[in-house]
Amino acid sequence: MSDVLTVNKLKAYYIMNYFGTKREVRAVDNVSLTIRKNEIYGIAGESSSGKTSLIKVFAAAMRPPFEIVDGDIKFDFGDVKIDPYAEDKSKVDALRWSHFSYIMQGSMSVLNPVRKIGKTFEDFALKPMGVSKAAFKPLVIEHLEKLKLSPDILNSYPHELSGGMRQRVTIALATVCRPKFIIADEPTTALDVVVQKEVLSMIRGIQQEMGSSVVFVTHDMSVHANITDRIGIFYAGRLVEEGPTKLMFEQPKHPYTYHLVSSIPRIGDTQRRTSLEGKPPSLATPPNGCRFHPRCPIATDKCSQENPELIDIGQGRRVACFHSDKVKPLAEAIQ
Amino acid sequence: MNKLLEVKNVVKKFNTGGLFSNKKLTAVNDVSFTLDKNKPEIFTIIGESGSGKTTLARMILGLETTTHGEILHEGKRVDGNANRSTRMNFMRSVQPVFQNPFEAFNPLKKIDQYLVSTTKELLQIEDDEEVKTIIDDNLQKVGLSHAEIMGRYPHELSGGQLQRTAIARALICNPSLLVADEPVSMVDASLKMSIVNLLQSLRDDFGVNVIYITHDLATAYYISDRIIIMQKGLVVEMGPARPILDDPKHPYSQLLKASVLSIADAGNGQLAPATDLIEIVNRNEGQIGKMRTYEDTRQVREYS
Ligand SMILES: Nc1ncnc2c1ncn2[C@@H]1O[C@H](COP(=O)(O)OP(=O)(O)OP(=O)(O)O)[C@@H](O)[C@H]1O
Ligand SMILES: Nc1ncnc2c1ncn2[C@@H]1O[C@H](COP(=O)(O)OP(=O)(O)OP(=O)(O)O)[C@@H](O)[C@H]1O
Ligand code: SF4
Ligand SMILES: [Mg+2]
Ligand SMILES: [Mg+2]
């Protein structure tokens, strides 16, 4: 299987100056990973662990003070190979929508408030689709139908739609040109579970039909369970575990992953659930050693001093933990 | 019963299809419920995307007028059609958490400055140190701190940080009613549980009524006292939360429950729709039917 995206030792920080003192938020801290052709790669992790920041790098959507401090990324779309940060911006922009698309978190900002939805579709998708205006509209309508949206919405302004309808419009925009690489940040948070299922299955369908790749960021582990092929778990700016979806749920190897998959509340569950002890670490002054150690139930002295490297443990898995052999399998617990 | 909030036969119609068209869309269709001041509860609204949940919340907050029906707070009319001074009073005791935190904040204003001006205005406090302490206390409740957000603009925070800031803002003036539209849709599992536990403690320890709008059936089950399930502007099932979610009676409620994704077969993409239930739901479409009351006090919409 070939890799579409290769990320190599990437460090990307927000570097700010407060009255002469430099302050860094190390949102992406030494991340290496690859996204393959024809797969859905899920990203989960703590709130503010750098997920959105990482995929902003993928999507060439970085703005100051966010900058790449070290490492690089490379795309290989088959017909085009590109390092988006070495190349001219216009070259990258020419690939947007046709080769890669980006559904931003809370993504309504791509929707111009004073432009009707139909016009927005023309602005973004008409050119990359390469069809006439007359042929374009029926294609868009057909696509909207798959997302359970009526053609009427093309005549609406964004504020006339519900949160979930706007969210589906942005998904429609990002998928209508059937790009090879789709980056989606929390794209289904405002959808009811019935519509969510259909939207996920549409995304899956397009991905399979085109053999494309999808990077799917969400906190909803049940979404990961049902749409992704592999999952990467982030904690405090670092990739702490990665592997095939099934194994990540059945035998998590990192204590934080264990926490994530074991704490999913279910209907019928009334037992008081507690959250992780302690506060999420600050990315400006992260803890020494393993960044999870102040909250880790199995931490030892070593954990507070040394940083565990992300190592290959076979079966397509990588984990960054000194004591991953002590993490219990979860298979029974989640039945 | 000491009525805190009364929603009486509320209807909202929107004009659709442009300025001069008289096509109408009924976003909220004849919704009624009452919240008791002496029996604070978590009142959950669940339903189809586009079924009118946010519109209903906006009418309760007085941000949208009602087409028919009325909304009363402690016996006084407070909907968008009410007079200004009663509304101002009401606005101090009811606080919103809006659905999309990315849209809820003014992008040009620093978050801490916004919180400072809100605190000063709502609590009529001038002392800067005191204001800062109040803000920090409320941010701590949602796992943040004043130091973390100081000097930052909304776009400089992560989705979950923004969402939590919106909750902290709503808590500043100790509201008696909190209207939270999808307050935990963008946070990790751990924070989600701590926020949901916080809502519970607001109810139990501070007597706050909470209207909790969500798509998440599991947290709804975990914290709600009563629930309403909405579809296309109509309430299709309403009553005690756990009996309804354990054993939903309306076909749409059943469809919702059947569509919840499971992690039991992780990695094998179980995304097939519940076609049999979808068919029944579609068959009833367009009919209004009538609410029938069951023994366990729930009301279910039934069709002849
Ligand atoms: N423009 C910015 N300037 C400074 N700091 C920023 C900026 N954008 C994000 N950050 C910080 O970078 C860190 C990572 O944020 P990011 O949005 O990547 O998190 P996330 O993993 O997507 O979180 P969530 O799940 O809450 O959306 C956070 O601490 C955030 O406050
Ligand atoms: N200002 C408006 N003008 C015209 N139609 C509107 C307006 N606001 C909402 N609507 C319509 O009213 C219906 C209900 O919208 P609402 O936002 O209340 O749904 P919702 O239940 O909150 O959905 P979601 O779960 O997707 O957030 C939708 O069909 C929407 O298009
Ligand atoms: S390295 Fe130590 S602190 Fe870090 S996750 Fe593993 S056991 Fe916990
Ligand atoms: Mg994010
Ligand atoms: Mg809504």
C-alpha cells in the first residue's frame, strides 16, 4: 500500500511575544506518521492536545504565529507529489478541493453569511469539478440528497439553517469533488445519531469508491470504532499510540488510550463516572518525562524523568509507554 | 408548584424561499412544558437535526419571537413579545450556552476582556481583583484557568477550550436556569463527564434548572430527569428520561436508540441504517396525530 502523506518528525509551535518575552505553545511536538492510500485514519485525544493544529499543517492552513519549527510533510497523490511548505502557495491552492479538502472544526466559517449556499457551492466546487454550470447543479443536488439535505437549502443563507444542516453543507462542499485526501475535524458533532450514521456511511462510500484517504478527528470513540481503519491517539502534543482500530479497542497499550476506550458512557449506565484526575497539562510548560505521568495510574519514577519514545510493537502498532505490558486488555469490559 | 418557566403551546414559523415568498416552515409546532422552581431538574431535549431544538431555546431566551403561544417566567411573559424591563430582569436569571462555540464569541475581542465586561455588567462589580477571582473560579469549574485564556482571542483556543469558556461564562451570574445547547459536543470523554457532573451538581447543590439540548443519548440517560424527543418541530415523546430511553415507544424514538453507534464490533464499520424503523417513521410523516398519556406519565404521539 502506498503512502499519500508522510509526516516526519514534525514540530509546529505557536510562537508568541508578550512584551518581549517569548512564549511557545508546542502544539505538535515531534510527530511522525503516514497516511496510506485508501484508508480512514482516525485521530482522537485530549481536548487541546494539538489535533486541530496538526491537521492545519496537513491542510496547509497555518497562520502566524503558528509555524513549523522542525521536520516536514510530503504528499504523494499519485499524479502530483508536493511538499506544501516548499512549494509556491498558488500551486498548493490549485490542489485544494480537487486533491485535498479540509472540513474545519465548527466549520461554518467557510460559509459566507451573506451568500446563499448555492452560490458558495459555485464559488468553491464549480471549477474543480470541471463541468458546466447547467450540469453542476443536478450533481450538487444529488450529492446533498445523500446527506439528507433538501435542494431548497441552496436558496438559503447560512443563518437560516440549523447547526446540523450547516455542518452537512460543509461536508458536502468538501466531498462533492471527490478529492483524494479529505481532512475532517469533528465533522458530525451537530448531527442526530440517525443522520450521523448516514453521513458517516456516505463518507465511507466516497472514500471506498475513490480509494481516497480520510483523516477523521473526533472525540466520539464510537464514531472511531465504526468508520476508521487505524487510529492515532494524541496527548499533550504527542502521538502516544497508533494501531488498527480493532486492536486499539480490544487491547489498548497506552494507559491514556485505555482510559479513552473504557470511559465511554452507554445508555442504561447510571453509575457515577469520574474523569481523569488532575488537569490537562499546559503545552507551554509541559511536564517532564512522560507527559501523562502526573495523571497516569501506573506511573513509576522513571516516567517522571524520561520521555518514552514511540516504538513499534508489531501488528502495525506503535506505543509510547514504558509499561505498556501492564495495560490490561479491554475485550471483556466493552462487550 | 412554583413555576419557574412555562412554555405554552409555542409555535415558530419561518418565511422561507426569499423575501417576497410566503412559503412557511414550521420549525417548532405546539410545544408545551413547565419547569418547577422548587424541583430543579435537568430537562433534556433530543431530536432530529433541524427539528427545532435551537429555535425553541432561542425563543426561551427571548432571542426569537414566538409565532403563537407564550413563554412565562415566574408568571410573567418573557418571550420576544414581552416588554423590555421584564425581559431584562429575566435575562439575568437565565443564561445560555450556545451550540457552536466558534460562532458564539466575537472574534475581535479578547476572551478575558469579554469575561471581565460580562462579569462587571451582570454582577455590578467594579473591583478588578474581585472580578478576576470570580472569572478564575468559574473557569476552574470547567478545567480551565484565567492564566490559560488571558490575552487570547477566540481563534487562539481549541474547540474544547472555547466550549468550556462558554459554559464558564454562563455560570458567572449564578443563573436559576441554564439553557445549554450541545455543551459537550467538542470535549474529550474525561472532560465530558466532569462537565456533565457539574450540571448535576448545579441542579442538586444550587437548585439550578438546566435545559440540556444534546444528540448524545448516553449522557442524556446519565443525567436527565425528564426528556422530550423532537422530530420536525413536533414533540413525539415526552416524560421521565430513563423509562423513555430504556424502552422508547414512538417509532422515531426507537429509531434514535437503534442508531446509536456501538463499540462492540470496533473496526468493522457497522453503519447499516435501521431500515425497518426508518420505513415506519416515513410512513407517519406529515401526520400530526395526538399525544397519548401512558401509565408511567410519559406522553407519546400516536396516529390513527
Ligand atoms: N492561534 C493560536 N495561538 C496560540 N495558541 C493556540 C492557537 N491555536 C491553538 N492554540 C493552542 O494550541 C493548543 C492545541 O490546540 P488545538 O486546537 O490543536 O487542540 P485540539 O486537540 O484540536 O483540541 P480540541 O479537541 O479541544 O479541539 C491549545 O492549547 C490551544 O490553546
Ligand atoms: N432564521 C431562520 N430562517 C429560516 N429558517 C430557519 C431559521 N432558523 C432556523 N430555521 C429552520 O428551522 C428549522 C429548525 O432549526 P433549528 O436550528 O431549531 O434545528 P435544531 O433542532 O437545533 O437542529 P440541529 O440539531 O441540527 O442543531 C430548520 O429547518 C431550519 O432551517
Ligand atoms: S510511560 Fe509511565 S506515565 Fe507514561 S503512560 Fe506509560 S506508565 Fe504512564
Ligand atoms: Mg480541535
Ligand atoms: Mg441546533
